[in-house]
Amino acid sequence: MAKTRQEGELTCLVYLVESRRYPKAMEVKLTVDQKAFVRETIESGRLKREEDAVREALALWEERERTRAEILAAVDEARLPLAVARGASSRSNPCATLRRK
């Protein structure tokens, strides 16, 4: 059931699809500064709705996480020959510690 938005309140709903079920809404609470930033962006015409801001933020986050995974994979790949050359075991791979963080 959708909530009505009170005057001056900014609430974004993000719809998640759980394995072919009906979409489930998630309420995202923004800080005062984030709300102001979203409002300014909408007022400037760059975005049309609050949901657009959330979608763009999630897209940037996904891109950052993909880049992070690619960098970690490249580091692992670069360190593997060094570990083999030194005779180190995979347990002493410092990249495995980074990946857990």
C-alpha cells in the first residue's frame, strides 16, 4: 500500500523484484542534505523525480563495485606468478584479505 507524502517530506520508493513475484517496495530515508541535493537537482531540470535520483545513485554504485571487482581480479592475477615464483601458498595471498573487507 502506498503512503501519501506529507508536505516537505521526501520519500523515495525503490521497487525490488523477488523471483517473479509482485514488486516489493523499499522505503529509503535520506538525510536532510541528501533531500536538499535531490530537490535542487529536480528543480534544475536535470532529473524529473526522486526515483530517478535513486536509480542514478544505484547505477553509479553498481559501476563502482564492478570496477572494484575488476581491480581486485587484476591484482590477484598479477600476484599469482609472484606467489608461485616465491613458492608461497595461496593462504598467504594478501589479496584474499583485501577482498574480505
